[in-house]
Amino acid sequence: MTAFLPVEALASLSPQAQAMVAGTGAQVLHAQADSMPGASSISSEAVAASFGQLVSEGISKVNGQLIGSQVDLQRLAMGDAQNLHQIMINLEESRVSFQLMMQVRSRLLEAYQDIMKMPI
């Protein structure tokens, strides 16, 4: 089994992460401007909605990469492939994206289990 390369995976997700940070910053500024002067956080519903949207978009992106890789493999099997190197690069990108998604899933499950074990 090959080793997981988190630096390359994070580099491929940096535009999405930058958009998330920019969007969250705008939400915080908007919430601060609309709320009382002492309030400095956004509502939990907004955080949950943005987190859910972020997870959903990430899964959709990984699914799209996997489907694209499947199509490339089918074209390669039929002999329609023009650029073998690009197909291999796309396959590796989809593999790394899927591994990253599985790592995030594992970390989220561990965090959830840790929270559930906390005494009230």
C-alpha cells in the first residue's frame, strides 16, 4: 500500500479552503455588523449549515473526480485515450482526494465519539 501524501492533498484543496475562509470571514463580519456590539460569534445554525454545505461540496467534488477517472479508464480500455500521462495524473489525483476524504471522515468520527464519551 502506498503512503498518504497530505501536503499534495492539501495543495489540491487550497482554492476550496481559501473560499471557505473568505466566506466564513464575510459571515462573521456580517453577523457582527447586524448584531449587538457585544456579540462576536455567529449562530450555531449558520455554522452547522456552512459546515454541512462544505462537507457536501467536498463529497461531490471527490465523486466527480472518481467518475471522471472511471470514464478515462473506460476510454483507455477502448483505445480512445489520447494522453496516457494525463489519465494517470487524473487517477492519482482522484486516489489522493478519496484518501483525504476518508481521513477527514475518520477524524470526524473520532471527534464525535470523543464528544459522546464526555460526562455531562
